[in-house]
Amino acid sequence: MTAAELQTLYEGLKLNDCTRYDYVLTGYTRDTSFLDKVTEIIQELRRQNPKLVYVCDPVMGDKRNGDGYMYVPENLLPAYKEKVVPLADIITPNQYEAE
């Protein structure tokens, strides 16, 4: 899914008055524009429900045979560190992602 497709999906939810959530969970993405759109939507949802809990499972990389490797491009790391982590109430990284 692209950031534009996510925006279209979200617009449809808004048109149908389906944007009040208590929890939002995000996982794997490999595109900074998509991650930017996710954070934008989370912020908008929080304006509607300040008690919204945002859970992020970053799914960025792992260790195999002792060696770390990334599933996502390196340019995604600053977006996670600067935008997603401060916004998330709960993050569920594996050990490699947490390091």
C-alpha cells in the first residue's frame, strides 16, 4: 500500500464517520512517505480521541546466525526515531530493533 492509497482509505473512513478508535496498531512499512502519512493520521485521530493508544511494532530488522540485517531501507530509521517513537504509547521491537 502506498501513502496515497492509505490517504484514500482514510478519507473513506472519514466519509463514513468511522474514525473514532481506542487503539491503533501499525507494523511493517518500507516507505518514508507511508510512515509520514501514518503519523499524520495518528495525530488527527488523537485530536478526536486524546486517549487513543498507539502501538507500533516497527518490524525493521532481525538477527540471523548472530548477524543483524535490516528489512527496511536505512533512511527509514530517522523517521522511526524522530516521529514514530515519540508518538507511540507502546513499541514492541525485537532485540535487534531495540539496539
